[in-house]
Amino acid sequence: MKKALDRFSIQSKIYKDHRPTYPEVLLKYIYSFCDAMNTCWDCGTGNGQVAALLSNSFDQVFATDISQQQIKNAITKPNIHYSVQRAEKTTFQDHYFDLITVAQAVHWFDLTSFNKEVNRVLKPNGIIAIWGYGLLKINPEIDAIVNHFYQHIIGEYWDKERDYIDQNYSTILFNFNEIDLEKTFKIETQWTIDQLQGYFNSWSSVQNYKDKNKGNNPVEQLIKDITPKWNTWQHQITFPIFIRIGTPINNKI
């Protein structure tokens, strides 16, 4: 099993405050494949953003992350049970969960071990849903600045796992009976330039850049480049969502 990668403990508070939230229609679509909504595991929960949404529909939500700092800053609700555990080896009992979710995190896992663990703890008629979101879009002028930053300034500071995001999880190991999906989704929100700056500062690549460049933050120059093009208090921000859904390899629906 590969070494666990914790890329968000340092900026856990920034991550909580500045990551985009997922649309309710995405969760409802995932729920449409579930036979029951008793127990759910949100793996790589981070600040508990998805766990909080799941808790509105599931009786019990179990949320795990390898970062104690992320769990410390997580959203609390009576039916959410947080624990610090690796995704690939948990203390959960066999065939316990109706749904397992992983939002913008599965690419960090040891995929062979994680897939095996999911098949162990998922009910025979349960559902596994993994999803993420790609690079944000604002408008052509600002997008060009962000794309340059993403590819040429910060590009070499991403971990290799970022490639899975760039390829919309199409190449990720997914050892399940995959369900053909008929719908697509996106995140749409309104942000100020300060919120945009906070989001960029939550990137793991920015932390890597700072670590290797005496603490210098490349986001400061990025925001200076964007500011003349901003021209309003808020802009609409769009993130394309990609998703894969499946059932355990011993079951088909």
C-alpha cells in the first residue's frame, strides 16, 4: 500500500472556508440509485462538507479522513460520526453501508486497496459514487490568466495524482460494476475576488510552491493579474463535475 498523502492539514481552515459546495441535484441523482438510506460512509471527508449534506437524508453518516486537523474543523451534526482512518483499511464491519461517497479525494488513495475495502464494507446492493470537479471557468479573459497560472506557474508543483482530475477520473482504477450515467452536473456560484483568492490558496500545489520557494505565494501575483479584468463585485464561477457510480463486483443492478 502506498504512503498516505495528507495535502490539506496545513490549510484546513482555508479549505473549509473557500471550497465550492456541491449542488443538491447531484446528491439526489446519486440517491436515486440507492435501495436504502440507512448508513453512509463519506471517505476523505475533509471538512465534512459532503457528510453534512448526506446527514440530511441518511440515518447515520460515518465520515473519515487521514487529517486530524481537517476533522477538527469539520461540520458537526448529531448523526455524523467522524474518525481518523485511512481509506484503504478501516474498522467498519463487512457489508455495512448503503452508500459510499468520495468527493474530490479518491485520486489520493491507494486505489487497489481502496477498491478492495469498498467491496468489503459495501452492502451487496449498495452504491459507490466518486466525483470531482475540474478547473473553474469565469470568462474568456480571466480563464486565460488562470489557465496560464495552472499550467505554467503552478503546474510542476501538483502531485502526480492531479492527472486523474485533469482526465476527469476516466483513467482511475474503478473495480466495480459501473452504471451508465445519463446526466451531467456542474457547480455554479457567485464569488468576490477575495473568495477566489481564498480558493486558490487552498490548492495543495500552492502549498508545495510555498514550501519550495521560501514561503513566496504565487497567488498574490495571480490576483494582481486578474484584478483589472474583474470589473464587478462578484462573478459567476462554474466548475464542471465528473462522476462515476458503481455497485460491488458481486452484484449488478
